[in-house]
Amino acid sequence: MNDLLSALDKENERLLQESRATSGRQRSRYEDKREDDRYDRERNQRNNDREDSDDDQPKVSRSKTLINFMGAKKRAMVSHAGAVIGKRAQDLLQMIELDTAEYDLFDMPPVKEYDLYIRSFGRSDTTQAYVQTNDDDIDREVQTDEIDVRQKWTQHPAEDYNGCGRGDGVKDIEEEEQSYVNKQLDLSRLSKFVQKAGQVISILLDEEKDMTKSDTSENKSNVGVSEGYTQLARLPILKGRCVLYSQFAPSQPNMLITAYSKPAQEDDGNSITKKGIVCVWNTDDPSYPQRILACESQPTCCCFSPNKTSLAFAGMVDGSICVWDLREQSSMHRSISYDNREHVLRYPTFNTAGVMDTDNHHSPVTTLNPVSSYSLHTADSARSEDTGTGLSFQLISCEEQGVLNFWVVAEIASPDMAGSETDLGLSPGGKIKLIKSSAITLQHPPRYKRVGVSLRATEVQLSPTDPNHYYIGTDSGYILHGLRFGSRAFPSSYSTGSDAPMDITTLDFSPFGHPCFLASCNDGSVHLYNIKTETPVMTWSSKIWDTQTLRCVRWSRSRPCVFYVLDDNARLFTFDILEGDSMPAKIDTLSSQDRVVHLQFTSDTKGSTQGRFPQMLVSHESGETEIHTVAKQYREQQTLESDFLPSYLNRF
């Protein structure tokens, strides 16, 4: 029995060792030692108990073997736990996916020999330049048609107009057509050259002309303010007409535009008598107008473009505004024969009668003025420097019903010789048109409000120092003051001091930049206003000239303290504030046979310093138009005269 038990113990020990070999990697040596010690103690305890029982009792045979169930149980538990952990790991591996991230901690591209040379060479005071070595030039073979070759000859100087032809002497139709086209182009170029060269030569001759030795000495004048005069030619085409309105060009005092009245008698057989006529003159050559402008309606006012005399404008009785581009060739216009002489009539380049009815005036146009930045301070620079085409400006027009229209003068880059299908006011080939930008309807001031009475405008003038301010004469005895850009002007109106309504017939600002203007009324009174006060600084009543009908009042363009008043009896009253403001310094009768319907002065305030003396236009009802040279007494400023007028205005 003991041998059997010993064999069993050895077998258990062998199994235990094998179990330790499989699971011993998971337990420490300390745990194995404790397990062995515990097992030895139990085995010794069993042996001792067995010996004691053998001594006390008789020995019996043992048929059972000792099995280590605790170790087997632990091994099973360890195996089960390992299986659970392994299964969990497999499940987690299926649920978790790891990404691969790569980073370049250091990147050094290979250095070429040229870059290494540039680094060692340095960059100071050096530049790199690239040249084309033609390495990319690649030859390719292509198949082309045979070149058509034709022999030509040329000769200089040319025997004929072209100076060239075919070598075989044959002249085909294509060459004839091309020759005709070239001839027309050359004629057009020649015409443009002659026109431009003629203007330049004319200006040079005008500058060299000595005004003191002019032909004015041939026509002596009995008028005290005139040294002599010349007359504008009375053409047969202008028979029965007189100048109703005129204006001298601001930048060229020798250029004059005149608007004529209707003829006294219309000839049904001659259509020209039914047309309106506007003429452009060079006062140095008054024998024939430079341009004769025709229109369908009767002109009431006219003006030039502000910087150059390349455009002409005219307001009509029917409310339309006509524009003439004076740069157009004569071939674009109509030529008529009148009294055995050919006349070229230029019809408007643009007419607002062809635009929408809402954009046009509905009553006669009373005043037409260009709006520009031209002032006394920039006058010299505007003459000496080229200001471009002179078309960058606006136009202001006023009608009798008290409506102001502002127009933008636009130049068309590509004119259509066939005409425009949408813009009916533009003539075929025209380059200039008017675009309405804004409109102002005049209203009575609150204190002058008259219920049921509409406002009628007689004349509008812009301030020469600030074109943003406009002044309008009305038929109610006061002058409106407004702003083109702004809320309200101060003062908003100027009164005449009379309660009775009257027409403000003319307005004229001081051309020397002084803050004052003159106004004439149909009751025969003339008022001098300071633009800062609404009441007149000085008033001259009708008792001075013994009439209640005044044609106009005009400020002198050469002396700041001198102005002129023209009445309906062809009398000219010259006032000199330096000598006294109560009575005129001189009274002249311009004509003893007919009335004088219009008076105008050149707009050049410094003309005498350039060899050109100030001039005065006098238009008679009979059709005669005289251009007088202002006398020396009234064209040369007195000492400190320019400073006297501001002090005179501040006294009141």
C-alpha cells in the first residue's frame, strides 16, 4: 500500500510539474514555492494521520487515489480567464482600426550646381536676366497653297493720281474701285487738314494783328463810348431779320454767335424764310459768317460750349434745344443756292424735339447757359493749356413756365451714318447728344405765394464764381436764388422793394468776381444787389431816363465800376460809380432812325492786355449789326477801382 501511495504521489508530482510547465509562465516563482510547501505539508499531514490510524486500527486495503482538485480547478479558471481575455481582444481588434500617420521631420531637396553657385555668389548689386536661346524652336513641315504673285509698278513723282499700276498694263475692276476709295479717303484727309490748318492760321493772324491799326478807324462812331465800329455783313439770306440774341465765346472773344428773328415777310416760294437762322461769326472777318446754322423752329437764345467753340446751342420757341457740332464736314450738310450764291446750311446734330415729351420743355426757352468750372482764377490757364475736347460740361435751360432742365453733353464714340433707330433726335453720323440729368420746377416763396397764379421765369444766370448757385428772374417782382446741389440757399429770394408785381427782364453779374449783380425791370427801374442781402443796395428809378421800357442792363467787361443801361428809344446810359451813383456819367443815342433790340459785350475781361480791346455788339431792328470798340476811357481801369466796388457794397 505504501508503494502504491508513493507511486500515486509521484504521478501527481509529475502531473503537477506538467501543469506548472504550461501555466508556470503566468505565475511567479513565489507562488510556485508556496504551492509546493502547502502541498508538502498536506502530504506529510496525511502520512502522519495514516500512520496513526495504522497503529490504532488494523490496516485495511485502500482502493482510492489522491487527486489535486484545487490545482485542476485553478488551472481551469486560468484557462477560462485567458480564453475570455483572448476573445475580448479579438472582438476589440475587429472594432478598432488604427490609421497610419506619416510626418517629414526633415526634408532637404537635392541642391543643383547652379543653385549652389548662386548661393555662394551672393545677391547684392546683382540682377538676373533671362534670355531665349531658341531651344524650343521646333521645325514642322506644312503644306501651303501656291502664292499668287502679281507684278506692280510705281513711280515717284507720280504721273497720275495713284502713281502705281499693274506690270502688264491691265487695270481690273477691283483696282478701279480701290482707286476710287483711296481718292475719296485722300480728299477727306485733305479737307480735314485744310480745315484745321485754316483755323490755326486764322488764330495766328488774329494774335499778330494790331488792333490799334484796325479798320475801325474807317467807320467813325458818334457814340461816346465807342472809338469805331465794323458791321456784320447783311447777306441776302438774312434779309428782313435782326439779331435778337448774341453771345461772345468765353475763351475766344473774336468768336460770336447770333440768333436771328423771323423775316418781316415770309416767301412761300423760298423755304429758307420759314427756317430759324443762327450764325457763327469771326469778328475779325465780318464779311461772311463761318457757319450758317438752320433749324425748323424760331431760336430765342444761343450759346457756345464753355472752353472751345466746337459746339453751338440754341433754345427754341417750341421748347426744344438744338445742338450743332461745328467740327462736322460741309459734305454732311445741305447746300442751297440763294441770290446767285451757294450757302451751306448746317442742320442740328441733335434736337431734343425728337426725345420723349416728358424730357423736353413745353414753353419757349428763355435762357440757355453752359455749366462749367470756368472762373476768373482759371481763365488764363484755360487759354494757355489744352482742356481736351471741351465737351465735359452740362447745360442749363429755362423755360417760361418756370422749369429748369439740366442736360449732360455726351459725345458718341462710334457714330452711325445710317442714323439711330432709338434716338430720333440724333442726325445720321452725329457725334453729340443731350441727356437730361435732372429738372427743377420753380415755386413761389411762401411770403410771395399767390393762390392760382403760376410762376413765369424770364431769365436765369449762374454765379460766375460758383456755378452751384443759380438766380432766376420772374414775373412777380422778385429774383429766386437756388442751389443745384444742396438743401437751401440764403437768401432764397431778392425783392425789388415794390408791392406791385413786375417782370425782371435781365440779370447780369459782375464779371470780376465781386458779390453783386444788376437787375432791370419792366417798370423802368434798375437794381443793384449784394448777393448776401435780399433788398437792393441801390435803385435807379425810371425818372432818370424818362421811360418805363428798358431793353437790358449790362455790366462792363473791362471796368468793375461801370455798367450800361439800354432803353427802348436806342439810348445808352453809362454809369460810373467812381464818378457818382445818382446819375449816368454819359448818355448816347445809338440810332436815330430805328430801335436797338439787343446789346452785348465781349466776355474777355483782360482782352486789352492781349492786344484785343473790349467790344460791344449793337443790333438794330432794321437788321444792321454793329461791333463797336469800347473807348479808352471805359476800357482801362482806374487806380484801385477793383477795390472800390466791395467797399461801396459794404456801405449799405
